[in-house]
Amino acid sequence: MPKDPRVTDFLTAMRPAAASVTLVSTAGPAGRYAQTVSSMCSVTLAPPTLAVCISLTSPLADALTRNGVFGVSILADRHIQLAQSFAGRLSGAENYNFGLAQWQQMYTGVPLVRDSAAVLDCQVTRSFEAGTHMLALGEVLACRAGGFPALTYSEGSYGTHTSRPAGAG
């Protein structure tokens, strides 16, 4: 089957879109899993709800659905190695290594990175497939801001956000 020519254009068009680097995690009867995810966003304030997108080939997608809960750790600017590990980009035993961070739990018991820019603890309210990914909506049951600058990803590299006054051109 020929590759859709829009895919390359889409990937190129999305490269400049800066995104927070997050670690999405789950724990429960289906096991404990976590993965680096840049496709996370807030959905609504009433009730507070997040959306995360997980590849259907990832064990996290099935475990998150079966456990019915997930956590989002918005990684701090010092968490590049952790982000790389849970993206599967390091060598051998360093990939998906829970020993690289200190963890905490809030309401649901999912692992959350202790020194993150922010953490959110969610219960799945809905999930569905969208192409190659599973989109999960989760009601935020508990959250806290950590006070650290967030790690971002854009143009194929990590960075942080630099504030500029409105109207600064």
C-alpha cells in the first residue's frame, strides 16, 4: 500500500509546535507502565479533564484502559534523561527505568514524578481509537503545581518556554 503523501507534510508542519513533555503513567491490576508523551492537553474545567494520546502499539494504551486511571507528570526542565528513558531512546536497561526518578502517589495510586513542573491524577472517563492512537479523556481527581520550569519539545529538540510581554512583537 502506498504511503499517504500527507504524512511527511504533516510531520514537517507539526515540528515547530512546542509541546510540554509529559510522562503518562498508570498502575493497577494491569500493571505499572509509563511513557513519554507530548500529545496531552486540557479539555474542560467543569469537570477538570485532560486528554492524552497513546500509540496503540504501546503496552501503556492497554494497561491504561484496563486500570481505568492515569497520571500526568509535566516534566521539569532538568528531566531530559527521564524523558529519553520513557521514550525508549536510551540503551538497554536505562529504557523505561523507574529508578531514574523519585515518585509519589496522590489519589488513584498511579506513579507521579515528585519534582515535576506539575502532576495530575486522573480517572479515565472515555477512551477511543483515532487512527494509530488511543485517545483517553480523564477527569482530574487531584493535582498540584511543582514550581519548576516545564520541559518543552519543538523542532526535534528539548527546551523551555521563554516569556515575552504581550505586544513585544
